Amino acid sequence: MTGAQKTPTEPAESPERGKGSGIALLVIASCQLMVVLDITIVNIALPHIQTSLGFSTENLSWVINAYTLTFGGLLLLGGRLGDILGRRRVFIFGVLLFVFASLLGGLSQESWQLLAARALQGVGGAIASPTALSLITTTFREGPDRNRAFGVFAAVSAGGSAIGLLAGGLLVEWLDWRWVLFVNVPIGLLIVLATPRYIRESERHPGHFDLLGALTSTLGMVLLVYGFIRASEDGWSDSVTVVAFVAAVVFLALFIITERRSRQPITPLWMFRDRNRAGVYAMMLTLAAAMFGMFFFLTLFVQNILGFSPLRAGLAFLPVSVIIAIGAGFASQLLPKWGPKPFMAVGAILAAVGLGWLTLTDVDSTYLGSILGPMLVFGFGMGLQFVSLTLMAVSGVTPQETGAASGILNATQQVGGSLGLSVLVTVYGTASRNEATDQVARFMADASPAQRLEFRRTGQLPKPWSDQVLASGISSSFIVAAVFAVVAALVALIVIQVRPDDLERLQGGAGLPLAQSDGAPEPLTDTGASETPADTGAPEPDTRDGRPPPQG
């Protein structure tokens, strides 16, 4: 912990447009892709991991959860580390930690070793991902250059899940499950080697680490996610589930109290008082829940009901990545003209339409006739939104706080995905149990004596009765996922406000910061020559929008 000092007068210089800035964007986007796709690349390998390391079915889910829990829980601290220590050096450290953990995971011989490696991967990702987003704000000038960079970053963030499913299918089919982890090693090392050459170090904003805030927020989010996961497996009345939720509420309440009193909080609470930024975080939370659910349940559907191999299942999701990239590119080109609100609202509506369409899936559905169309509609809608969401989340904040702003955005995506998936799994479990009651009665009436004997021995319904149960549960889950997307659309229509000055800023003019669209008459003018709050004492809040007053 160090005392706060004055920041340097001159901001870090940004590279000129051209080859250097293009490679810098490639480095940043490659890191984000590596971190994001690792959430899904392991999914298709799970049956092979279970056989190789002897996981029970119940414990197998922790191969995914160990990563998402540490990733989502530590993102806020990761963003703050970059602000204080310098974003480039923290970025390199996060990537190296991710690479080391991936290597350990691929070499695992016991189940606990893999789980520990996955948790360490989450720590590395939580450090690298928000720092990568912050580096865009310090590498690219505000206006068209930064808009294009955010478009690429958003497309990678949104499409990484689908790419992970494809890459996982290829690696498992052609090599071995361990390569879904080993593949990160060469990619990460190339990123580390290129970063010092093409990305300049950002300003350091010396201050203190809000360790109590980091601890309480991390524990609170981890316990909240764990509570939902536990509820989906053991029910809402389970004692451990109840204790997890109670503890989560306590820690998150302590986190809010700590941040209100801290002179340099890890999460400046005024960010949530800005209606646009609060709306962006709410939209990301609900949209991530819908997106994680779609990939999870469609993966089950195409492999268990349609009978796709791991490779074919991965290829089935490739069109989603393409259409998300197309939507992101379309939005980034037209943002300066139309502003972000139309893309947010239309994108969320398209996502809801796609998910609503998927509720019609049943055992007679086909990929081309019932799955591809909804995925394309959903994917294009997500591509439209992620550019605007990413841009608005970090616009209008001081250089000292871009790490915190990007950390909150990433945290809402990961925590929203984990929480939403747990809710959808709970819905799936209830619907599938109800359907199973009907299917067992039909099975007992139509099955042969040998089938009945096998059912009494295993308790598992055979096909086609089991397919009916699975399809019914998945269809019900998509109803709730569509509701998540509708909520995001309502937030975009009601909460988000964009003024003419915001459009001028998107075009590289001198308009007000995009995030400052709630009527605050003064933009933040910090250029790095100001003092941090710890230098002058806690500032009086600006009652117009809850921000600290402009400094410098």
C-alpha cells in the first residue's frame, strides 16, 4: 500500500494510426479472445476430462465453475491493478499467469490439480481482460479510431464463446482434451513478446489498493454465484445454499459500506449514479445471462438430441461468430451518425426474437430448420449491442478510473453469465422433472420387459423418452432467456439517453463525454495533471449526478 501522489503532467502518448496501432489492436483483441473463449472451449471436452481424471458427474461442473467464479469475482481488482501499477506491465503479468495456469491444467493428473489450474486461469484472466480494455482508451484517440477499436474488441468479446465451442471440437476430435488448455501457451507467449514493442505503458496513478473493498466484493460475488449454482443442483431449501446467499448479502453490504467510506475505492460508486452507465451494466448483466444460456443449452441439444459429434457441434456455432462480427462492424461504422441507443434497443429486441424462436424447438427440430435461423437473429442483435455497451461503459471517466469502469463491465458479463445460467438451469431442472413424470408413465406403458428392467436398475429413461425430457427443459429455459433480453431492451429504451453533443464526441469532436448524458453540464477535464482524492482529502460530491467534482 502506498500513499497517493501527484500523477504525471503528460498523458501516455498514443501510437500513430497505421501498422503499429493495427498490431496493438491485434495484441489486445487476441488476449481478450483467449480469455473469453476459455469459458466455452472446455465444454465440449468435458466427457473426455471426466473419463481421464475420474470426475464424478456432480463435480465435473466445477471444471467450468472454478474458472468463471474466480474470473468474475476478481475482475474489479484486476482493473484497479492496472490503474495503479501501469496497464501494460499488469497486462503482461496477467497473460503470463494465464499461460502458466493453462500449462499446469494440461499437465494435470488428478482432478484437484485441474480445478486448481482452472481457478488460477481465472485469476490471470481477471487481471488481463479489464486491463486490455483499458489499454484501448490509452492507445487509440477518441473518435473514429477508438470506435473501430471498440468494435473489434466487442466482436471478440461477444463471439469468443462460439469460437471456443468450435476450437474445442477441433482439438478434442483431432488431438486430445489437454490441448484445449495447451493451445493457450503459444498464443499467450506471442502476446507477451509483442506487447512491449507495440503498446506503450500508460500513466501510473499511484494510490492505495482498496484491499478490503477487493476482498468483500470478490467474496460476495463468488458466494452469490455459488449460491445459484448450488440451488440448481440441490434446491433452494438446501442449508448450504441458504448460508451462501446470506453470506453473499453480508459481504456485498460490507463492500458498499467500504466503498462509500474509501478515499480511493476500487469501484467508484458514482459510476452507478450515471443513468447511462448504470443502464449499460444492467444490460450487460441480462444479455450475458441470455448468451451463456443459449450456448450451454444448444450445445446439449445438438449433441444429445441431434447426435452431432464434438467437431460438428463446434462447426454448428461458427455462423454465430461470423454474424456477431458483421453486426459489430455495422454498428461501429454507423455509431457516429445515429448514436448508441438505436443499436442497443434494436439489438436487444433481435436477441429476444431469436431466443423466443428457440422456444419452439422439440425432438423433431433440425439444425437448418429450427436452430440456425434463431442463432443468426440472436447473433446479429448481440453484435449490434456489444459495441455500444463497451463504448459507453468507459466513456466520460477520468484516466485513473478507466480500469475500474472496464472491470465493472467485464464483471457484470461474467457474473451475469454465471448467475443467469444458474437460473436457467434451475428452470430447466423444474421443467424436465415435470416432463419426466409424464414420460415415465408413457415409457412404462410402451416399453418392453427388458427396457423396464434396465430402467429400474439405472433410473435413466432411454431414447426417445429421454430426448422428450431434455427438449422440454431446454425449451422452457429459452423462455426465461428471452425475458432477460426483453429486460435489456426496456432498459435501452427507457434509461439510456443520448444528446447531440454525444454524437459530436463519437465523431471526434469536442462534445461532452458520451457517458455524461444525464444532464450534468460540465465534462470531466482531467488530463493527468490533477491530484488524486487522497492528496486533498475526500472531495465533496457533485449533487448533480453523484460524481466527484472535475479536477485539475
